[in-house]
Amino acid sequence: SHYTSERLTRPYSGELPASAALSQLANIARLPSPLFFLSAPIALLFFNVGGEIGQLFFIAGVFAVVALARRVARPMAVTAPTWAWAVPPCFIGSVSAFWVFQRLAAF
């Protein structure tokens, strides 16, 4: 075991930060570190925040591409066909339907 009598009787030097001091107390009492109970929620928080930031960057990239396409198409007098507005929703619906059938087939 890593809880040796030398470790329990070693004098405290007074140079530990607060988090290390709490961990040392937990080691002496053979309890999990108090910071252990915060680590999972903090990790989950930052994972979710990172995912949301990634989505914002993706949306910003799509807006940038659309703005660039409009700026390039305007001087050339290029207009989209009237049916072009229906392409993105149809594509999204097709991918959604594929995922639904894929998950139903997995049962």
C-alpha cells in the first residue's frame, strides 16, 4: 500500500498549495480528494462548452462562405434557379430519413 507509516509521520513543510494540502489530508484519512467530486462536473461543463463553441465556429464559417459566394456572384449577374431554395431542406430530410432507417434496422 502507498499509505506507509513514513508517509503518515513525515513532517509538514508548509509549502503546499491549498489543493495539495486538501489532497494530503484526504490521503491521511484514506478518503478521496475533495477535488475528485468536482472533476467530473467540470470536465462535463468544459466538454459541452467546447462543443457549443465548435458549433458557433461552424455556423460562422457557413455564413462566411455564403457571404463570399454572394459577393462573387453579384458582379457576374449569376442568379440561382427558383428551385434552389428547396435543395438544402431536401438534403437535410434525406440524411435524417437515412439515420432513422439505419437505427430502425439496428433493432
